[in-house]
Amino acid sequence: MRIGFDLGGTKMLAAVLDDDRSVVARNKNRTEGGDNDHIFAQIVATVDGALGKAGASRGDLESVGIAVPGPIDAATGTILYTPNLGIRNFPLAERLGHELGCHIYLENDVNAGLWGEYVAGCARGRRHVVGIFPGTGIGGGLILDGHLYRGKGGAAGEIGHITVQSDGRRCGCGNHGCLETVASKTAIARDLAILAMNGQSPVLAEAGATDIRLVKSGLIKKALDAGDPGVAEVVDQAARFLGIGMAAMVNTFDPEMIVLGGGLVEKLGSRFTDIAEATMRERAMQRLVTGVEVVEAQLGDDAVVVGAADLAEAH
Amino acid sequence: MRIGFDLGGTKMLAAVLDDDRSVVARNKNRTEGGDNDHIFAQIVATVDGALGKAGASRGDLESVGIAVPGPIDAATGTILYTPNLGIRNFPLAERLGHELGCHIYLENDVNAGLWGEYVAGCARGRRHVVGIFPGTGIGGGLILDGHLYRGKGGAAGEIGHITVQSDGRRCGCGNHGCLETVASKTAIARDLAILAMNGQSPVLAEAGATDIRLVKSGLIKKALDAGDPGVAEVVDQAARFLGIGMAAMVNTFDPEMIVLGGGLVEKLGSRFTDIAEATMRERAMQRLVTGVEVVEAQLGDDAVVVGAADLAEAH
């Protein structure tokens, strides 16, 4: 019996998987704040809860793969830090392995999600896949020659921080004009806040969208559906910028497939991805872009737990 | 006995290598125009000439690795096309293998050059290396996890065509604001032509640099050395743009090393690469860029023949 675990900033999910990578039990808890020890206790309780729902116990566990929202040291199974959780230099694999008596493997959540789509979702059977996940930032993952590509320190795939506007806005990373500054949910929220303030979109004004923290993907969808042309303009522009980033990835990797995922893509669907794809096909080198498939991620939240569990088994 | 062959647009070079990858004989000829058959005859003559200089004959040959200035089908050893040579769909490996009676392997010249630096030059012992070669365009090569990365169709590494200015100039590839449009020798020549026309740089004016085809790397060096501040401004700007592209590659690959090469880098040296590196360090994510080495290619023209010969032996 194997568990895939998604350690998120707002919730944590433990999923018990059978040998066919089907989820046989799920246990989801809100992530509480607190120090490393408190979060550790929560993780253990969430795993135990999932085992209970599956009618199993710790002795049945072969491995736990944990997807972490931040950089890790994969070799030692240490969480280096997590911007949203406040964890720093925590040897989670060692501590949890000792507690549960089984093999523990850590992976970055974006990589785990892309790997899930690769072994059980939309990217099955491909060998060269770039994953792009626009959200608060823009996450990226790389499957090259059938392997998850990590680079020298496990940080490869920061696609959100390639420059698309050399004189563009300052990014949180320190650079200017990163893809994130023009194609993320945050970039859309920033521009929608003006529409909300100016009363150009009643839906946004009513939802208090002048506070960009309140602009979720569902609200963007609702404002789009209300037919406000200003909203469509903002969203379409972000999609076109995403397409420019996708074209750069096509020219860099000559991939077979680009997987688009994350909340924004899930909510807006082809309304968003079609524009991104059209821009990509217009701007990428024709010889490379011919035959590149652009697909939406298929497994939703399960991608991360399925991928984490699979990677734990393989490593 | 192995031969590495550099099939260039203006010259072709056959180098005979010993088992230590040392060049024991070289034969260089001007590349004449003509149809596939004429170019094929020239290749054969150049190989035979190199064998003669090494005191060897065709029977001593184990393999020939040929570096081609354009896209190839590596599996079949076919040159798909070469912008500068006019070759199209030519099954060179099969024809040459039949003629010489040995194993023939084709590789793109940028990949061959980077591989040469990897097996015998500045990138020895690294596993994650990005090569960037600014010239007429900007070539790119990728060594990932110790392997040359080719992507689905062998075209990976078109780093010159990532977008750094989303509303920038039209590029030859059809895209706008590609790295090539701001950081190549051609981009520098374009801006220097104005200085030549306006009489702002006597060195450039005298060399006829209003014709951008006459702006070679050596002339750029000469104009820089003459101390014209306008020339320095143009060159430094290109170096900064190159650094923006390098930062994107750092964020995408988390590499150990970036190799800079090509005529422009050879002529301008650290005058050019230091500015590019400083910009890269300022704009890449700190966690990734720490520990990235930026080095100049070491082997000059030999990189391509050494790399091509080595790849032929391995494939």
C-alpha cells in the first residue's frame, strides 16, 4: 500500500493508492499554521486518517511520496523552505520514515503533479513534456527523454521567471518582465482590480475585487461570463503572454506536448488555452511547433498525489 | 582512426583524431556552391586529403562524424536542409558510408561544438550545461544529465528564438523580439550601421559598415578598441540582452555551467561576456544562479570536429 501526500499551504491531502494507481481512500485536512513540529504532527495524523479510511495500518505501508510547495533537497528528503508554510530546513523524510517505518520521498509539488499526468493522465506515453501551471505564480515542470528533469539543485523548470518583457514590471524574484508578471492569475487580478475600482465590471466590484487577494479563478470566470469586454481583454492578453512563454519552451525543448494546468486553466478551460495555443503556434518556429500537442491537465488534484506516490516507489 | 568533419557554409574541415581526441591531421577547403552531388564530391575529397596528411587510407577509418549547419534527421543521417549551402533532403550518411566503407554519423554543428567542449574542453566533468553561441544568429545546445538533449525532432536548443521583448522587432523566424534580434552579431551590426552612416565612428565608416554584411566580429573589436563610446554602448546593450537570455536559461534548467562561444565571444572576450554574466546574475533567481559557472569555449574551431567525431563513435 502506497500513499501520495499533497502538503499544501491551505490544505493537506493523503491519498491511499492501489497497484493500479487508483485512489482507494482520501483524507483531507486544513493546514494549520505553527512550527515544524506542529505541521509534522498534522502530517502524521492525516496519513493515519487515510490509512484508517482504507481499513489499513502503518504496517501495510510501503512508501509515502510527499509533494512540497517549495524547494527541497531530494537526496536527503529535506524541505529547504516553503513560502506559504514557514517551514525551514526540515528533514521530513527522515523524521516521517522513523515515525511510520516506511520509505519516504519528497518532491516539489509542480514536478509531482506533472509526473502524475505523465504516468496516469494526459501525458501518458510521451517522452518530452513541458508542464506550465499558471496560478498565483507560474509553476513549470519538465519531462525530458522520459525522466523528470531537475537540474543541478532540483530547481529546474522555473518557467514563470523567463523574461518576456526586458523592460517589464519588477517581479517578486527580482527580475523584470518575467512571464509571471503578465500571464499569472496575479497578473490578471492586478488588471481586474482597476476595472473593479472604476466600476467597469459590476461583477468584480460586487465581489470586492479591488483587493487582488479576493480575485480567485472562479470569480474571473464569473466576470467573463457576465460579458464585460474589459474583463475579456485582460484575460485574453494574459493568455497571449502565456502563449509567448509556451513558444519559448517549444523553441528550447522541441517537446511533444505542453500540459497546461492549475486553477486558472481548470476554471477557464479552452476559453483561455485556445488563445494561448494560437499565440504559441504563431510565434514558435514552425519546424518545431508542428506536432506539438497542447492539452489540459486531466487528473485535477489527484495528479499531485498520484505523481508523488509513483516517484516514491521509483526512488 | 576517426574523422570529425565540419561542413560549414564557407569552408569545410576534416580532422583526423587519435584515441586521445588529439587532432593528428587537418584538411581544410573552401566550400564551393553547387548541387548535392558536387558538395558530396568535395566532402569526399576533403576526407581523402585529411587521410593523406595523416599517412592513412580509407581502410583505417572507423567512423566519420559530420557536423551540419542546419537541421538533420539523426536517425537516418539525412540533411534536411542547410540555409547557407542549399542542400535539401540529402541522405549523406548512407551515401558517404557506402563511399568510405565506415560508420557515418550526422549532428547539428552547434550540438557537435558543445559536445566537443563537454568531452575535451571547458565543460569536462559537468552534467548540466547550456551552450550559447551568438553569431549571425544565436545557436544553442543543451547537455542535460550528461546527455545531449535533442527533443522530439532533434531541434531542441533554439535559444536564439526565445522572446525577450514581446513587442520587439520581427525576427527571421516569424516571431517578434527573439533574443537573436537584440543580442546577435547581426543585431550589433544593424545598430553599428547607423553609427557608420552618421560618421559617429570613423573606424566603422572607413570599413564600409553601413553594409551590415561587412560587420565581422574583428571589425567590432577594432571599433571598440578605437574608443568610440557609441560603439561601446551598442555592444554593451547586446551583452546585457544576452545576459537576460542566459538568466532565462538558468531559471529553466538550473544548470551548472553556461558556455559562451562563437566568433563574437572569441574576438571580444571578457569585454563582452563579463557584462552578459553580470546581467545574468542580477536577473536570474538567486537560488539557481549561485554556483552557475559562465565560461568561454576553449577549443575554438576544433570543438566541432572533436565533438562530431566523439558522437560518431558513441552512436
